[in-house]
Amino acid sequence: MFGLTFLSATSETTTHRVVPFRIETTTLPTVAGYVAGGTDSGYISGIIKVAFPADTLTTLSATLTTARRATACFANSGMAGYAAGGDGGGNISGIDKIAFPADTNTTLSATLTSARAYAAGFANSGTAGYAAGGYDSGNISGIDKVAFPADSKTTLSATLTTARAYAAGFANSGVAGYVAGGEDSGNISGIDKVAFSADPLIELIDPAR
């Protein structure tokens, strides 16, 4: 679900029918993964759960508030998974929360700064989740932060070095988050790093330069 390790802040990304959440406990570190929304012949609101380690699949009775694809997903391990924004025929600013282990869905009162799809999601588990970049009427450079457990939203003063959508987000929980690649006027090879201690942004070396 997440890769690389941190202390200040960056991301994880999903497009179409991909939205991973991970539950962790002290006795069974990895419990389940989740796939929320997507498209088939139309937009999907359903949420599928894959239980570890047997890899059995069930469909939750809870559904996304709005059928959608292209959400930014992140998790507060052991507590809840989040699906932020997305495209449901128009871009969405709302954030859905799946509470673990009951798998009940609620919609946060907090919303993304602007409606968007194809943002990168990542989390500093126990502290905050992030939705970085994305697309509305144009590509976005801003980074929204949802603080756990209050689920309050702020917008970082740091922004992505290049406005982008379709980026990959991942995190080293406790240390930093990363936003890799994506698309602006063309494809991007650079990787941005958000340190969790103060949410500053650092641009890693771009191999294309």
C-alpha cells in the first residue's frame, strides 16, 4: 500500500478502480485491503474488501457517498481509510471515511480545497493524510492535509514543484511522503518529497535533467 519512509509529508495515488487502505493491529499487522469506486459501464460506488492473509473477497454493505473514479486514497492504519475527491461525471471535493474494523462509511464535513480528480494520496499514519495535485479545470499544485483523528483539513503552504495529475503517491510513515511522476503538459519524471515534521517540500533529483 505504502512504500518508502518519512517525518514531514507526501503521497500515494490511485486512478480508476484503485483505492488501497490498510488496517494494522498489534497482533495481526495486516488485516485487509480495500478497492473503492471506479468505472465499468458507469461510475461505481461499491467498496470491495480483500481480507489478509487468505485473500478472500467481500463487498461491503457501505458504499461511497457518490459513485466515482480517480480518488486520492490514504489510511490511518488500524482506524480508517479515506477516499478524497474523484470524478463522478464532474469533479468532487468531498472526502469519504471508512471506519475500521466495522467498515462503516461517513462523509467528512471537511472537503478538499477544490474539487479534483487524479490527485495523489499518502499518509503519515496516526497523524495525517494528504491529497496532492490532481486535475480540475487545469492541473493542480496544491497539497491538502487531513489531520487525524479530528479529520480537519488544512492546505500546506508548500506546493508541488510542477502542477500535475496522475502522479503516484507513497509514504515512509513518520518521516516523509512522496509524489512521483504524473502528467502536466507532458509526462513528468521528477519526484517531490514532503517531510512530515513541518510539511516542507523537497524536489528530489529528476533523472531527466
